[in-house]
Amino acid sequence: MSDDDFAALRLLRREDVPPEVLEAALDRARHRFDAAAQAAATAPSTEGAAAASTDPPVRRRHRLRPVLVAGAAVVAAGVLVATGIGTTHWSSPDRAAAATLHEAARAAAADRAPVGSYTRVVETERALGYASSDGEHYDEGYVARRTSTTWVPADVTDTWVRESWSEPATTFYGGAAAREAAADDYATEAHRDDPQWERAAGGDFTVGELGGVRPGTIAVTDIEGLPRDPAALLRRIDAAPRPVDTTDSEHAFDTVRWLLRTGLVPADLRAAMYEALATLPGIVVTEEQASLDGRVGTAIGLPARTGKERQDVIIDRASGTYLGERTVQTQRTGSIPAGAVIDSVAVRTAPVDVVP
């Protein structure tokens, strides 16, 4: 059983869980149960002979009929009891986080923002750069701002245009090492008075990046066709490739966070994404009034299992607007204190009809 299966079972024992949250959790659990059962049923026997192939079996995904939901939950519960595991610490969605996301989803669904030939997406990022005071440990740091403006055509496969530049560091943790590293980095970057301009078909500004993109990864070209039903959206995300040792909740949160950051998610899909996030085990409100580049919203986060950092999305619950994201360091590292924002990105979008 996965961590998210344990979370679904814990939800069954609670009486204060909204029906849509419970249904979404059970829906994901029954998909994993069905996939595991299918794999077990089709796995070739190796008794008395070597396996014919070393390739892993293909796991097919399809919905169980609603009448089987309870049965799947009972079987899973039986496994839990039989293995003697009773002290898991995976939580259900925080009620305040779910309420915030539901409210933001309603507002987003009512959004009637105008459209243009292009969408201008302005990202203002403040990122922490690390420095070493002793040549062995990255125990100092500095925060510098980088701004990029991207003009995205209505047909996202056409040519995108991007302008970007960096600014001097404004915050320092530590002493001489941090300041020296900040000065060196700024000297090699494009500046406001001489920005970097790029043009790329389909927004592929990273041609030649090591590793590339795994087949099946959700991209901006998939946005139009993504499900607007929250449960179906989560199933679509679950089927996409993910990093090793990533839970369903982490995978869903990271995928939604990345898509929202593009600034290209339409209102109806944004509403579905908020509703989907509201069902994730472990999702919490981390700050009611989070300031990001002059705007204030509610920070919704999913703490990392390592306990070293936390990633938040920041949403205006009244308008349903996605304001941006941030990563917060939760443990002290040298001169960098716990609670330091090691990366934040404010996103602003507007429809336009011309590009530079």
C-alpha cells in the first residue's frame, strides 16, 4: 500500500470529512488497488523456470464500478490490519485549506477575463544563491531578483518571445562569502538596461537541456485537453511520469503548481485544480496573509517529507487569482535561518495583441 492509501483509510474513520474529499481519496485508492490487482493477475509465474522476459508488466488503468468502492476499501483495510500497521501519521486535507481552495475555485469559475492574440506572463522571481565561507559547506546565501516577461501566442506551438534580466542581491545571510558570490553572479547576468531576448517555437527556450522531457509528461500543449472534473484531473496527473519516490499527493501538488506558474491555465481549469488540491492529504494553510510582490493572498502548502523545506502556492481566495509560489526553508542551514524564503515567484498575466 502507498502512503496515500493509508491516508484514504484514515479518512474513512472521520466524521468531519466533506463528501467530495472522501470520494476523491477513495477514487484514487481504488485506481491503485485495481492497477495492483491487474498486475498481480497478469504477472507470469516463474515457478520451476526462468521468467521469459525481464520487462515489467504493463499496468492498465480503468475505473472500478461504484458498487465496488466499499469492497476495495475493505480489502485494503484488511491488509492494513494484517500487517499490524496502526501508527501512520499521514493526515487528511486541512479543513481551512480545503475551505480556502473551494472558495477560490468558485471565484475562478466565475472569472471572465478577456483574451488576446498573446498572453503576457510576467514572472518576478527572488531566489537564494548559496555561498561557502570555508570552502566545504554552503552556509551563507544571498537573495537576488530576476524578472522575465514572456509573450505566449494563442496557439502555443507558435513562436514565443521572452525578455529577462537580473538585479543586484538585496538580502544577505552571512558575511563576505555571500557578498562576493552575489557580485560574481550579477556580473555574469543580463541586466535591466541590457536584457536578454529569446525567441523559441513552442516556448522551447531550453533546447539542449540535459535529460530532456520524459514521454507522457504534461506540458502546456496539454492544458486545453486536461479534464475539468477534479477527480478525472487527478487521474490524468497520476498517469503522468513522476520522480522516483514521489507520493500521489506530492506528484499532484507539484504538477498543479507548475501548470499554474505558466500563467496559461484558463479559469475553468484553474477552478478544477483548486478543487483537486483541496482533496490532497497533508495540504494545509501555511499563512493567511502571505505577501508576494505587493499582493496578498493565502498560502497553501504541502510540507516535504524530509522536513527541510515546504512549497506553497499563494492564491487570492476572493478572486480565484493565482498569485505565485514560494519555497520556505524549515531548518536552519549555517547563516540561513529556518523560515527563510529560498525561492519565490510572483506571476502576473494580461492579454495583449502585439509583441516586441
